Amino acid sequence: MNVHEVGIAASILESVEAEARRRPGARFEVVGVRIGELSNVDKDALEFAFEALTRNTPLAGLRLEVEWCARRQKCLDCAAEFAVREFDLRCPSCGTDKTSCIGGTELDIAYLELEEPCVKL
Amino acid sequence: MREVVEKKVLSENDRLAAELRQRYREENILCVNIISSPGSGKTAMLEQTLASYPKTARVAVLTGDLQTDNDARRLARYGFPVRQIVTGGTCHLDARMVTRHLDEMGFKGPGILFVENVGNLVCPSSYDLGEVAKIVLLSVTEGEDKPLKYPGIFHRASLMVLTKTDLLPHVEFDPKLALENARKIHPEIEYIALSSRTREGFPEWLNWLRGLHEKVQAETAAAIS
């Protein structure tokens, strides 16, 4: 297994643990992350590392949901936004090669799904 | 219940890297982060780079490896501050390691700090070390398609250095194709070809560093005034 994804999984879990400390009694079910294709993170290796690091811990059973993000460019001439295919950075609308990267480097924690304990009023 | 979090996975590293960046700016340190596969010639390039500076120059090196201080010993011969960061298995340097070793080394600006990352084209690209520029090395004994196989680092690097050009007559490597591939990923990436054995290309490399340092100093001065 790639050591890299273990470090990334550990960083994700640190954030979840910090949230867990703020919410005693809450049950964490899902953590959603966004991974860009330029982030150098392999989805399968990350899922494997995540499962290995949560096994037999208070976070066992926490599910990792990965949203995979393709590289996206924005045209500097006509402002069209497009997903890059086959390394072609040219604008599909007007054909210029003056485009800049606006997506694909994501390595973000997007959301958590959790059950809070019932509070009797 | 779904709760929006919206934070970077590596936010703690990013925070420490921002502190380093601020420190470099205040102390007038030019920090570059040198990244390549194992064996592409990072240490050899740094040896020849250090050999190019007068003894009075203010330059320092932090060099990362999974094990051994071999690289630090090679680099220390040139008389400048050098410190080995042994990661003990971690496949990249992170901002915390750099901060600790920079403190222990006691290097103060103005000057140039070379950070030689762990030999790896994947992991180091995710970890910001507060550097002004990432520099990616590709040697002529590798494949021209490496930029396409490892787009993350070629996308983030400001400069691609083709190393071991003295071997070009002996290998089937097309520098033009390698550069074309790098620019498919990152059209603005700059390019220098050099040999650490013959020193071909070193004037361009040292010039590039000087130009970058001047640019950063001018930007800092403009930001202050």
C-alpha cells in the first residue's frame, strides 16, 4: 500500500476526531471528501487505508464517501468552463489555448453525517 | 444529519506552511522545494550548486530521506549549513519537519534555502513547505512520459530541470517530447537542461535562481510600501 494515502487518511480522521470531541455522544456515520485528479491521491488506496485506520477504534464503521473531481479549466478569452480530456487544455468553445486551471487539485473534507443524541427539553 | 465542513484535508500542514512562508518573507529567505524520483540527481545538482557559490554566500540545505544521512554528508563538504531530515519511512517532508529542522539549524536570512525532498514524485507534491517554488527534476534515463504519469507535481512545479544531459548521446530520450508532455499538463512551466558532471546548463540554473530571488524581493518591497 502507498504510505501517502495512510497519511491522508490519518489527516482526515484527525479532523473527524476534532469534531467528535466537540460533540460528545454523537455517532459519526459518513465523512465526505473531494479528491481532485491532480491531488495524487489514489481512491482505492485511500479507502483501504481509511478502513485499516478506523478498525477497532471508536470511529469503526465510519464510511468514507469520495467525490472524484476531474481537472477543469476556464477559458481566459470566452470564459467557458470545461473538464479536461486527454490532456487537451484548449477551449472547446473558441479553440484558444489561453485557459487556466480552476479544478482538479481538491483535497478537501466536504461534510460529515452524524446522529446527535436526543436532547430532552 | 449532514453537516458541511469545508476544510482542506491538510489544513494543519497548510497552516504551518503559511507560517514558514511569512518567516521566509520577513527574513528575506528564498526557499525552493526540489522534488524528483529517487536517483534523478537532486543531490548531485545541489553539490554543484553549492560549489558555485563563494564561501561568504548565505545558502543552506535541508535534505530529506527515509533513512541515512549520506546526502547531508555529501553536501556538508561545501562548507554551508546542511541538515539531514530522516523521515523514518514517511514518503515526503511536511511543514512541521521543516520548521523543526530550520529552528535547530539556526539559519537566518537573507539567503537561499534549498529543500531537497524525499525521492518521490507523488507524495511531496501535496505538502506545502512554504516555498516560493517547487522544482521538479527529470533525468534523461527516465521516460519522456513521466509528466503525463505524474501530472500532480508537474502541474505544481514552476520549473522542470532535465538532468544528466551528458548521457543524452547514450540513451534514447527526446528532451523536446519530455518538455511537450510537461507543457500539456502545465503550459507555463519553465525549463532548464543541465548536467551535474559537465556543468552544462548551470549558468542558466543559477541565473534562474537569482532572477527568482530578485522577483520575490521586489514583490516583498512593493507589498511593504
